[in-house]
Amino acid sequence: MKATLHHAILPAAIPERLPPLFRPLIDPKRLGASPVTLAVFPAASAAVVSAGPARRLLARLGDVPDPLLVVGYNFTQDAVTVLQDARATLFAVSDFWWSDARWQAIRQR
């Protein structure tokens, strides 16, 4: 799973860069006026971001820009930890708080 990156986006332009499902998650007025880096994962209920894709996103970015906004349908606990350690702000449609291991076990059933 790979995120689409948008660099130096003004907060007012964020909604047009998001799939319709994600648009209600973010109020651009609350983000200020400074440009942000926006990472958007797929907008599907099966698109749960685990730590691996989160790490690959950060590796693609190199020096993590500040601020970094990451949007996805859902994130595992491990992915949340990886991204929050990089000072990213996360937005998700759903929060189920499973670990990577638990998510993997569920997918293998």
C-alpha cells in the first residue's frame, strides 16, 4: 500500500486533494495558513495502514517535513506509533486500534 504525496499544499486546498470519503475528516480552517505535506492512503475499508507502509512513507519523505498530515481509512497501533514519532498528524475514518500482528492474524483467517 502506498500513499499519494502532495508537497507544500495550502490547507485551503486540502479537500480537493482528498477522495470524497476523507473530505469531512479535515477542517482546513483549523490548520492555519502555512503549507503542509499531505500523504493520502487509499480510501477503502480494507486499506488498513500498518507499520510497514508507514515506514516506507517516511523513507520516501527523507527528512520529515513539518507539518505532515497523513490521511487513511484506518491505521494499526504500530503505524500510529511510527507516524506520531515522526510528528505527523493523522486523520482516519475508523479507529480500531489493532496491532500489526492482530491485523495480520485477522487477514489470514
